[in-house]
Amino acid sequence: MAVSDRSIDLPVITDLSKFDRNSGSWLERFIFNHRAIMVGICVLMTAFLGWHASKLPVNASFDKMIPGSHPYIKNYMENRESLRGMGNSIRISLENTSGDIFDKDYLETLRSINDKVYLMPGVDRAFMRGLWTSSLRWTEITEEGYRGGAVMPERWDGSEDSTKQLQINIARAGIVGSFVADNLKSSVIFVPLVEKNPETGAQLDYAEFSRQLEREVRSMQTDKFKVHIVGFAKLAGDLIDGLYDVMMYFGLSALIAAVFVLLYTRCIRSTVLLVVMALLGVVWLLGLLQLMGYVLDPYSILVPFLIFAIGLSHGAQKMNGIMQDVGRGTHKYVAARYTFRRLFMAGLAALLTNIVGFAVLMIIDIPAIREMALTTSVGVTVLIFTKLVLIPVMLSYTGVSEKAAKRSVMNEDKAATTGIFRFIRAGLISLCERRNAIIVILIAIGLASMAMVVRKDIQIGDLDPGAPELRPDSRYNKDVAFITANYGLSTDQFVVMLKTKQGECYSYPTLVEADRLGAALRQVPGVQTTFSLADGIRRGTSGMFEGSPKWQAISRNANNRAQAFNIFQGDRPDLADRTCAVTPLIAYLSDHKAGTLTRVVQEVEAFSAAHGSPDREFLLAAGNAGIEAVTNIVVKKSFWTMHFVLYGAVTLLCLITFRSWRATLVAIIPLLLTSILCEALMVWLNIGIKVAVLPVIAVGVGVGVDYALYLLSIQLAMQRRGATLAEAYAHSLDFTGKIVALVGMTMAAGVITWAWSPIKFQADMGILLTFMFIWNMVGALLLIPALSYFLLRTSADRDNAKAAKGVKAEDAKTEESVRSAMISGLSVNN
């Protein structure tokens, strides 16, 4: 039995023996005529990759979070050995809540913490500094000359005399505000780290290092003594711990998605199959990542969420097509092949667009984002097989519930004539008319104009204090707030590297220029103070002359400067390397907000241009604030570049798919509107453009174009067969419109759960992605018919318009004749 149905002229075949298995493209024949082999390959691949996925490690890397190829970061990398402790480090503060740091129990606890941290793998022990390290020293000038020693007395025993000596030494060393809190209730242990073990070459395991800090340091916290830990390693460890909590949200997302699909299909078997196939894509991806030598980090952990959501959306399209065919009586095997035949190219184009969208992130000069781009592109590539091929093949075996399939067709026909769906459907189709199309387009222009005004205030970088990756009330950010409030010198350090010839770091012209730069930076809003070798030479020189304030100056005498340098280098070896060629100038910032960092960078660049020379270079940038400033520069540069490349690639793929520049415009304009509205939303939510936001843009565009691809592919196919725009769009709505709405709502409902994540940047991504998924869906359903009226009308529409005008003219002529006859009749009667 074969009759024509509404699905693009494909016959309804109920008897499988009447179906020509050699029909369709060569790819369709290859896949479905060997479907058992395809399923067997799938089972073997799942077992192999699933085993490897179970071994995929979770870690982070300091080097991967910074833009390594930027000239300023290259400067840091080239001089990294001369700047020990000014890159990756942590600070441990022990607070006495019921006394001060001179309490015997406090100092014993601090010593125990110091000893435990000293032995931890990854610690750069030579540059570790605290009250219990010999490298933290005091100096003074007496009648006998210069003398000094470790801040902690050699024979400290907790007695009153030894404690009094400690107080004197702290005052001599001038470390209140840096290593000792202003209120003398806490002190800091500064712990620089090495990224790789120098003996084994193994990467520092941040998760294990953070857990070790919790076991051996945080565990010493009591009601009397509180421990505060800040630094990249602790932040990375907290993020990794948060990732395990995030797994719960993955399960919740899958559950919500399954419920949405089940409510739509009312078919348990197809719903379970779709969810399993979506999870299958995730398992394959994780296995491939392990084979490729990658790890899951705080950014790439989002990839499984995205792959699951994208896979489910494409699977829902395939399932919907098969369900409609089966509901009209087509055999499940034939229905699977029909769906493959209709939607493979549109689905392939959509997935290729997704791949391009993620691959564009490769232009961002941050290794962690590049790895995320690569891994996500690999994941979407996996979906080409698991979704476009495997789902139709599996549904050709399992089929769908006939009851659910018939209900789907009945509901579709019913929705066209009754209920709220009738009004929604009729309203959307009415947008194919001139008046309604103009109204929708004017509303879109108004929204875009308002959003453009709002987005002018969008900023680059972090807009909040503390670690923006975590929530303000997280333990880490509370620790940051404690150290910021109790210590005079901020943990946000911007380091400028002053590079000279070997042995020339304390020459008079060099010290004068360093002093000038420090004075200039102290005038920049957001800079608390600065410290450089010039300040150290001043102190050393004054110390040689009995501490006289008159000698707080940079001496022109080379011998005096050399002696002062030797004195100072003994106390602060981190402020000059052994060759006396690289010295850091440290600017302590009040915060690491984008505006503060930009002002500091601009001041240093201007100073370097005016005062730098081949013999004396002022190089940017080191320190946590310096590295973040460079990251902001890279993000700002990548933001527009990524937009141009992304939209250019999507436009090209749409041109290839639709073979029409007009149809491409219809698909792209709703995406542009969503991007503009999303940027306005970021301003309202106080979210700056930063590393975590860039993937949202790629996902929003790459996934958002899927809606247009599915809707327009059906609409254009019908129009090319002679249908009018209204008829073609109505058919597109019936065949893919509801599933487009389902996909949009399902993906939005899945990622909105991220809003409750303990990782703030994931929460921000969840909110923005939810907005983009919904607006892309709404924009596609509303703007495609409205824009199509002006760009995609065919000869059938023009013929209908002429016919309508002819009918109106004939009606007017008839009405005029009747009116004339009535007038004539009245005249005769009179």
C-alpha cells in the first residue's frame, strides 16, 4: 500500500516487502543495508571508549590558564626563574581569634603548619617565607655596624624574653602589613609553587595538593585558631572539588531533558533510547579525550553538558520524523530511512556549524580554551555518527509506540484546528503576511536598538572582588576578604620586570628610572603602593649610616650602592636575580577589576615608551594581577575577531546548505539579534567579557543556527515544489516547528540548573546559555516567516497576490454593477 502523505511527497509504505532497499542515496543504502554491522561496531566502540573514559583524570594547570604566546607573557616565561614566587603561589594565614600572634600555642601551631607545608610536593622551598623560615630576616645598624638575622629567634622557647625578642625582630623587619596582620592577630606563610616536579617532570596535581592542604593544614583549625588559604592552587583545587558536585547537575539536566521529551512523545522506549544515545556520545568523547592525553579541567568539564544537550536536540528531530511517519502507517524501518533521507543533510550542516562554532575558539590565545574548543569539536564530530546515523538505525529496530505515534499525528491535526496550539500556529503563519511581518521586524529593530545602547557599558574582565570563578560567599572568597581586610599589602600584585645588562641592576640611572616608575604608578587610582630595588637600596644605604633619614636616598657613589645592594639582597633575594640583570617592580593593587588593570598597563606602557632603552627595558607582565591584565587584553582582542570568524563560518555553511544568500540572511539575522540582547543582559547582570563568557557566544551561535537550519530546510524544499510561503512555513511548523520549540525548551531547562552551581562562572554560563537557547528559538519561529516575506517569496506567492487582486477587482466590478442596476431600477420606479 502506498499513498502520498504530507511529508515532502514520500509514500506511506506499510508492507516492508514493497519497499525498495536500493532506493535513496549511496550513504543511506550503505548504512541501513548493513545496520547490524553498524550496531556491532557501536557496541565494541562503547566498551572500548567507556573503559578509557573511566580513567580520565581531573586536574588544572596554571600555565594553561594564561595566554602563553602573548609578548607580555613570553617576557614572564623567559624570566620566570628570576621571578620565583611572583607567579604561581599560595598564602596561608593563621588567625588567633582570642589573642595575638605572640601566644605560645599560636606560634607552635604556626610552626607545625610551616613544617608540613615545607615537605609538600610542588613547593618551591628555597623561596618559602614566613615567621618560621630563616629567609624572613630583620636588619639594623648599630655602633658596631650592620647586623641582622632571622625574625624568629634561634632559641625561641615561648618564654617571655624570647617572645619579646620576636616582637622586636618583627618591628625591625618592617613586615607588619605584609607577613604580619596590621592588628597582630594573624600572620602569613608565603608558599611559591613549581608547575612541574624538577626531578620527575610530573605535572603538579592541584586536586591532590588542595586535598593535602585540607588534610594537613585546614584540619589544624580550631575555635581559637582559624586557617585562611588563598592562591591559584587552592582556587583550582576548590574548582575541581566543585566539579564533582557539578556532576549532580549533569544528572539533573539529563532527567529534566528526559521528562520534556517524554511529555512530548508519550513514548517511553524512544525517550529512553534518545537519552541513552545522548549519554553514549558523552562516553565516547571522554574515552577519546583519555586516549588523546587530555584531562578534564574547570573549563572542559562543561563540554559533557553541551554534548549531551546538542545530541539530545538532534536526536529529538530524528525521533519526531520517525514518529510522524509511523503515525501515518509507515513501517518503522521505512520511517527510519525516510527521516534519514529528509534530515541528514540539514543535521550534518547543523553539526558542522556547531563544530565550526567551537573550533573558532581556537583563535583565543589561552591553552585551556583552545583545549575546550578542540574537545568540544571532537565531541560534536562524534555526534555525526551517534545521532545522524545510530539513532535512525536503532529506531529502525525498536520503532516507537504506535499509540504514541498515532496520538502525535492526531494532536498535530487537532492543533491545526482547535486549542491554544491552533492560535499559536495561526499566529505564526500570519507572520507571512506583509502587515504582521513589518510589525515583527520593527519590534526586532527596536529591541536591537535598545540593546545596542545598553551594551555600550559592557566591560572586559572581572567586575567583582575576590575570585570570580567562585561565589562571593564561598570559603575561598571569604579567605581573600579576610587577607585583604587585615593586611596592608594586597594579594593582587602587578609586577613589571626591569631588565638590564648583567651586573647593572643597581646602576644609578637604572635605580632612578625604577624609582620614577614607582612614583608614577602610585598616582594611578587603584594602586596601594609599590616596591622595587630602588626602595631597597634606599633602606640599605640609610642602614649603613646609622639609619639616618638623610640617607634615605639613591647614592651616586657606586660603592655605597653595591654595599646597600648586598645588604638588601640578603633580606629579599626575590627582588634581584643572581646575575643582577632582572629586578621586579611590584605594584600592590586594591583590586583586580578590569578598569584598575587597564590603567596600570597603560601607565607602564607609556613610561616604557618614554624611558626605555636597549640597555634598560621595562617589561610587562608578571604577578597574578599582571597575568590577569594580559588575559583581559587577549579576551578583548579575541572578542570581535571571534565574532567575525564565527559569523563568517556560519554564513558560509548556510550558503552551502541553502544555496541562497536570501535564505542565509533569514537564518543569520535572528542569531545577531540574540547576540546583541545577550550582551545587554550581561551588563544588567554585571558580567564582564572574560574567558568563561567566550564559549557561551560560540555555543549560542553554533547551536542557535540549528533551529533555522531545520525550519528553513523544510520550508525551502516545499517552496521549490511550488508551495506558497504560507503553505511552506505551515508545513515546516507541522513537521519541525514543535520539535524546534521542544529542543529550545529542553536545552534551556537543562542548562538553567547550572545557575545553582557552586562554580560562579558556570552559573553565569548557565544563565546566558538559557537566555540564548530560548531567544534563538523564539527568534527563529518569529523572524523566519517575517523575513521570508521580504526575502523568500516565490512566483507562487506573486501569482496568489495577483489572483487576490483580480478577485478583489472582480468583486468591486460586480458590486459596482449591482449598485448601478439598483440606481437604474429606482429611477424607473420614480
